[in-house]
Amino acid sequence: MTSRDDIEHLIARIALRDQSAFSALYDATSKKLFGICLHVLDHRGDAEEVLQEVYIRIWHKADSYAVTGHSPMTWLITISRNLAIDKLRSRRAAMTTLDAEAVTIADARPGPEASAISRSEHSAMSACLEELDTDRADAVRRAYLDGDTYKDLAHRYDVPLNTIRTWLRRSLMTLRDCLTR
């Protein structure tokens, strides 16, 4: 198991263009980041494509990572989640322009390894989401798993945009605390 300090050290070495550090970071984090991409996209091929983009982004942006006291995995997970959501949104936009009869449905079932990782993360996250108020938990799911925008959520819950931002920020802090217990 790679420690938080190890990952921070690898990111620092990647900022200096150390290819062996990049390889070590990939080995240490790719399974978890792939699980996140797969969970958001629910399509193995798209998740693999996004994972490649994630590591390209890490290679190019490692020098922008700042040690803030937060887990470096948070930075890596944020990159993965954001790129996966971008892919999901672009896929949805593309689907609206395609003729429904021309769409071929691919087998999007995850493999055994991804299923095991997903089940483990899902059970931990579900337990932590139970600690949130129902509307806050639903807002977190919609924003970070379904890709809903803040504007969509504000409209759905009939609250100001800044209230949604506050809900999500506080909910994420609560989830972070729960997941680190």
C-alpha cells in the first residue's frame, strides 16, 4: 500500500519529469482511479479512455499540485471525476444528435476486478451518504455521479445557486471525515 507521503513524493518527482515516478504512481493509483471513471461513465471503453486522459493530465499538471494537508488522492480523484463527468456530458450531447435507431448498445458490464473495487467503494460511500440529510445526499449523487450542474440542482431544489454550492461543499467535508474514520 502506498502512503500519502509516497504519493506526494511521486507527484513531486513527476513535476520534474521523472518517468519512473510516473510509472510507480500509475501502479499505485490506476485501479482506484479506473473504478471512479467506470462508476461515473458505466462504460468500460470510455472509462479506459478517460483514465488515459487522467494520467496525461497528471503528467502535464503535476507541477500545479500543492501540498495543502489534504490527501493527494483527493487531487487525483478530482481530476478523474471531472474528466469522467466531462466525457459523460459530451456523450449525452452526442446522443441527442444521433438517430436513435443507429445507436448500438455495447456491453458496459465491468469486469470482476472493477466490480469488486466498485462494491467496496460503494458500500463505504453509501454508509457515509446515510449520515447526510436526504436532500443533501441526493444533491451530492446528482452533482458528482450523474453530472448535474449547480444550476440544475438549484432549480431542482428551488434554492439559490450559492446555497447549492454550500450544501455540496459541506456535504463533501462530512463525507471526507466519514471516509477517513
